[in-house]
Amino acid sequence: MMGEVLLCEVDLDALVEREVPSPRRVSRFPPAIRDLAIVVPETAEAGHILSGIREFATGNPALVTLQHVRLFDEYRGKGLENKEKSLAFRFWMQDTDRTLADADVEATMAAIIGFLADRFGANLRR
């Protein structure tokens, strides 16, 4: 009895050129999760701001605990000026060696808020 035949083609050049992700140690400590809502001009692009946050965190050794950030809300309307919008981001911070103290989390968030104000003219949403 013969089995089924399977044939496939692999583009080896594409596989060789692709960057292989490096493994990261999994933390046994809980993450600290914070939400941040900012007000920016209506013309500001959320994707551009999100990319800016990620680049800032990558190049800043003080933000090494920032593991993930995502946009979860965009709001326009009541409570904002005519040419403004609100963007809300969620930040996950975690260390592989210890539980983060509130001071660590607040320092990270303060650095991000300062960056957003300087680079994008963002204000905290009240």
C-alpha cells in the first residue's frame, strides 16, 4: 500500500535573509499594566505616535522594563477642542528578576509622557 505524496518548494534565499528573532527570558513576576490617554492635534497619526513610543523605548536603557504597548482607543467629540483627538495606549512593564515597584513604573510612565509632550505636543487627557 502506498502513502500520499507531498511536494513543496522552499525559497531558501528568502529564509536566509529573514532576521531570526532572539529568545527572551520569560518572567515569573507579574506585569505592571498602565493606561495612558493623551490629547493630540487631530492631524496626528496614531500609528506614527505608536512607532515613536516603541523607538523611544528601544533606544532608552531606563525603559528596559517596557515589554509591550498598544493603542486601544481613539476618541473625538465632547470634551475636546474642535481640532483635537484623544488616543489611549496600554503599556505592559515587566522585569525578569523582580516585581516592579510603583516608583519604577511611575518613572517609566513619566519618561513616556515627557517624550510624547516633547515630540508630539501631547497633553494628558483629563
